[in-house]
Amino acid sequence: MILQILHCPHCHGTDIVRHGTTRQGKQRYRCREQPCAGRTFLLDYSYQGQSPEVKQQIVDMAMNASGIRDRARVLHISTNTVLGPYILDRCYCP
Ligand SMILES: [Zn+2]
């Protein structure tokens, strides 16, 4: 048996419980750490644009003045996905 220690992608905590499966049959997990208050996550997102790491990269690249199409190409996601967080960082980071 392989014991895998899971870390929450949001708070990096380890108090994780299984929380059903997605429509694609992937295991969903729920974080019980205080900062997350029951947020759920998947270990293996079918679409990279949904993963918190990629969303953070989109925002990081925006800070470095990368264009929307640059970011979509580098991260292998659609320009619409890039546009979501881009609009947010325009609002909160003048
Ligand atoms: Zn968490």
C-alpha cells in the first residue's frame, strides 16, 4: 500500500478528507484546515486552467506585463481562462 500525504493546494494543510467524486469519476478532497473552511479540490484537474497553480501563474504573468495570448500559449489554456483572473487583478491591483 502506498501512503500518500496530501497537501491542500490553497493553505498547504494536511487535514484532508475524501469528499466524493466528480462527474468524471475523479476523487474530490475537502480541506478541513481553518483558513479553508471546507474548500474542496482535486489532485488531478482535467483542465489545467482550473488548477490554483495555473490561476496564480496567470496573475504572476500579468504582473510581468505578459499579454493574454502569451499567457494562454505558455500555460496551454484558453484565452478566456486567462481573461478571468486578468480582469480581477485589474480591479484590485491598480
Ligand atoms: Zn486548505
